[in-house]
Amino acid sequence: MERATPILPTEDLAAAKAFYVKKLGFRVAFEASEDGRSGLLGIERGTIQITLDCPMSGHGRNACVALHVDDADALHREWSARVDVLRAPKDEQWGARTFDLLDPSGNTLFVIGPPSR
């Protein structure tokens, strides 16, 4: 099975881990760090997989990842109770329901679900 896993830059692996695992409900798939603040952290939630890299050089900054989900409203209710979101879910003209939020390093999580009925 082929797939793509986004790699997001972070300034502090411990802060990123707290955000994604404790607040967004991801689980740690792997961690390669000697000090807990730098290195690599692989996380997953269902079929969503993300790798966090600190320090990440040569790959660009302020990344954005699209998370395709079954129910954007349900995830918005869960996550907005724990973290600030940039905007509430809305139906897009191109046929999806979306919202987005920022992680502690300024990366955008763009959540995409089916349009509301």
C-alpha cells in the first residue's frame, strides 16, 4: 500500500507531543529523541499519520497538512473543547466541510470532511 505521511516542523518536541497526544487524541507510533525536546515523533489517530521533526531544516516552515475525516463537525466539537481553532466548520463551494487550527509551531491543520446535509 502506498501512502504519504506529512512531516511537520516543530520548535519543541515535548510541546508538540502534549498538543497532539493529550489535546487532540493522537497516539505515539514512534519517538526518537534523546532529550524529549528534539528529534522525531511519529503520531497517529485512526488512519491519519504525521511525523514531527525538531529541528527541521531544509524542508521549509509553516507547513499545512490536510486531514481527511469522516465527520468534521464531530472532530471540531472534540478539539475546540481542548484547543483554539481558527474558524468553525463551514461548507465549501467545492463540496467539503472544513475547519482549521494551528499547532504550537504555527503549522496549519486543515480538516476536511463531507459537506453537511
